[in-house]
Amino acid sequence: ESSGGAGGQLRMALVTATVLRRNGRRAILSVESTLDIPDGALLERAKLSKPRLNAGYNEAIQIQAARQLTNSAPDLDAITAALQQATDRILGRSGAKVLLGTVMVT
């Protein structure tokens, strides 16, 4: 058990990015996510780092949207990996698992 007490989940802000459709029109990629953090101390660190996490997630999703093939479904594995990498970098260590919620292009 961690010295920081019980862990939990931290719901993250909705992240959006613009993607181009084949016809040249723009669409919006929306990604909901939650962090599952069993370590209480890391959960507190994540709560304090939420503005930085939100900024990192926005950057990661912008990059993923730019890489998305026209009219293809979002690559959930790539999105998860990008958000996980941003999370680990911002928190300074692993231990917070990214869980995707709704991911859609509208």
C-alpha cells in the first residue's frame, strides 16, 4: 500500500482536434479519458498537474488528428499510447493508466 493513501480515478477534460475529411471539409475528433491511479500520492500529484495534463493531452490529440487518414476511424491504440506517454512524462513516472471513454469524429 502506498503512503499516500487510497488511489482512485481522475476524469480528464474532453479533448478535441480538427481532422480533414476526404471532401475537404473539417470534422472534430473528440476524446474522453480517465486516469486510473491506484497510488494515492500519485493521484494527488495528478490532480495538481491537471492543467499540464490537459495541455499535454491537447498536444497529443492534435498530433494524432494530423496523422489520421482521411475518412478512417480513429486509431484507438495510437491515441491511448500518445496519452499514456504524455501522462508518464508530465507526472514524472508511470503508475497512472489512461482509460479511453468515448472517441468520435463528428
